[in-house]
Amino acid sequence: IASAVNAESFQYNRTFLVGRKEQGIGSELLQVEDNALIDGAVGSAFFDGEGVPCKNKKIIEQGKFLNILHNSYTAGKEGVESTGNAARGSYESLPSIGISNLILQPGSAPKEEMIQDISEGILIDYTGDSPNIATGDFSGLILQGNLIKNGEIDSPLNETMFAVNLLDLYKNIEQISRESEVYGAYHVPYVKIKQVQFVGSA
């Protein structure tokens, strides 16, 4: 999502979300914001790399895609205001666009209850692969994951891959956990998704 809502990607038609603004792109449970105003969070700041005041931006609300992230250059090309997302590697570098704190809003379901309702599934903790942002296609190797059988976490996976388009993934969200994990500037709960294709060895 962070790469897909970058205004520079939009202006060069390099994101699968082009043409989908103000449209529903996922389950009503999907709510994402970029919030620079969280006390003590890694990505928080009063001003971005161009001195524009930072703020909280709703990107997706109840599955509806609302906003993209701008610096002054991309905002000027579209005749809108910068969202305060200019990022610099140093004071000598040209500003790019980056997130502040990207937050997938938690749901109401305890993680344990979400797992208990699954008769057969897979718990994915980590993949080192990234989606194709232009098309939204996402296939990758599960580096850390386990089988779920009859509501219990079972044996670890070996040589297992998944394949899904991100729009299908967003639409097939069934539950989001109330517990969240923080990975640097990303705040993410567990997400329960139906109908994902998996391929693996016996």
C-alpha cells in the first residue's frame, strides 16, 4: 500500500490503484492511514523534508480508496496541496515521497479466536518477496509460516509459495485482529483472508 499510494507512481501509471480513487477496493474492514502525529512513533514529525506541516491522512476508509501521498512537486503537477510526505536521504538530496507511520487499523477479534475458527489454513508470519505494484500481482515464498489444523497452529511450512492479486486479497479480508504489531513505521494487526492460492511440497 505504501508504494501503491505514492503520487509519483500514480503520475507515471506505475501502480495498480490508478483509476480507482474514490472507489471501493476492499472489504469494509480495511482502513489505512498515514499518521505523522503519534507521540513517540518512529515516523512522527512536525514537518516533512520540505518544511510542510505533517498531519494524519486517511488513505483507505471502510475499503474505499481516498487519498495518495504527495510532496510539493507532485502536488503542484496536480494542482493540490502537499500531504506533507516529502522525504530526503540528506539535506543535499532531492525530496522523494515517503510514509510517516502507516497504520492498518485493528479490528475487534482476538487473534486466538480468529485461528480457532479455521479448520484448515496457513499462518504467514514473513515473506521476503514484494508484490508487483504496477499490476498488484503478489507471489512469494513463505519464509516463516505454519499450517493451521482444526483451530490449532501445527507444523512449520517448507518450500511453500502463495499467489494472489492485491485487490482480491483486500476484498477477501474476513477479520482483523485487535492486537497490532509495530515494525518500524508500520503498525499492523493480523488479517484473516479467504481464497489464497498456495503451492508447496509434501
